[in-house]
Amino acid sequence: MICFSSIYLKSMEFTTAEPFLHKGLLQSFELTKYILKTNVYPREPSPLKELREVTAKHPGNFMSTTPDSGQLMGMLLKLINAKKTIEIGVYTGYSLLLTALSIPHDAMIIAIDPNKETYEIGLPIIQKAGVEHKINFIESQALPVLDKLLQNQKDNEGSFDFAFVDADKENYLNYHERLLKLVKVGGLIVFDNTLWGGTVAQPEEAVSEDRKESRRSIIEFNNSVSIDQRIEIALTPSGDGLTICRRIR
Ligand code: SAM
Ligand code: CA
């Protein structure tokens, strides 16, 4: 019999406050719970489960990448045999650890976040999992780091296989422009929260004040990538919406 973790059992209570339950496009906690229960939690690597449980005790736990999105990203990373990756927005490191677990021993991740304190919450679990050597954590806002990488064109332009963006929504288009130069043709850039709690499909007046600005940025981002001829896209309803962009030119 499958033994589910305490966080999973907690999620059975099924409240809207549950950090890992996003209704996404399904708009149903029942279906989301079904997906997690049958297909995601039973296959979640134990270090990720441990990190998820530690993160659940932190007040910002709702920010963690959802395990179903993590499962999809892990498969994408393996499908393209990603070796050189970038992550913008680390928090306690759920998506970072899943990336580190999904790429080869000699692969690397540049992980950028101005908040080192939250990264350090997950770090002992990353170390215990034996993947810390793959991570170059940079304590900084992401834009100057990306610009610096682009200054060294020869080494960096078109050299990355994969990027994951899960930080300030107001900069998604700025990240997109820079990452399109850094990621190789055939590489992937994945953006999280592109449904923004379903608010992208709601009239602005129905949205709470604190969500309005990011909602506008996400709508602008979604509109822009939908006509961007340099990429192929798939907006999947996983978690809070995951837009997968594949660079084609
Ligand atoms: N991917 C993470 C995970 O799986 O746990 C969640 C990331 S959380 C949603 C967003 C993170 O973005 C926060 O840790 C925050 O400090 C970081 N952040 C905010 N502004 C940023 C910026 N300008 N550049 C880089 N990171 C930023
Ligand atoms: Ca997110």
C-alpha cells in the first residue's frame, strides 16, 4: 500500500488555503487532488517530499512550485537532456532540487534569487541529496545577472538548454527577451503562474487590488508570447499555469 506523507494527508482536507492545491484550468480541487494522489505524490522523489514538508512550515509556502508542475518539468528536462540551465526565483528550492535531480551528474544550474535566507531553508536537503555541486546560487536580482551573462556572448549566448522563470511577474517579458538569447534553438524556457489564479480570465474589477498589477503583467506576457514567432508555446493548466516556450529561431 502506498504511504502518503503528512502534507498529503493535510491536503486531503482540501481547503483553499492549502499551499500546493491550485485549481488551475480544471477549477476543481477534487480533480487536482486526484492528480496529486494517483500520479504525482506516489512518484515524488523522497528529497523533494522532504523539502515540500519543510517548506509547508514556512509562511511563504504558497510560493513553492506545485508537485504536478515539478513532475512535468522533470520530464521536460530529461527529454531534452538538459545540461546547462537557469532558474529565476528559487525560494526554498523545490523547483531547483527537482531540476538538480533531473539533470546529469556533470550538469549545472545558475539559480538566481535576492533572498538567500529562503534558499538556505532547503539547502541541507539539497546537500543530503548529493546534488549541491550542480548549483551555482547567485544572490541577486535576476536582470543584472542575465545582462552580465549576455556581455560574455561567446561563452553564454545560445548555450543554455533550459530556463525556469518563477519570480516577479512584472519582469516576465524582460526575462523572456534575455533568455531567448541565452537559450539555444531547440531549448526550453518555462514560465510559472501564467494563469495567475484564474484571474487572467476574470474582469479586472473582480480581482483583488493586490493581484491586479501582476495580473496585468501576466496578461501582457501571455498576449506577447502567443504571437512570438521565435518560439513554439504550450500553456498547460498544471499548477497555476505553466507556459512552455521552445525556441525555434
Ligand atoms: N520556484 C520556487 C520554488 O519552487 O519554490 C518558487 C519561487 S517564488 C514563487 C518567487 C521567488 O522569486 C522568491 O524567492 C523571490 O525572492 C524571488 N524574486 C523576486 N524578485 C526577484 C528578482 N527580481 N530576481 C530574482 N528572483 C526574484
Ligand atoms: Ca510559482
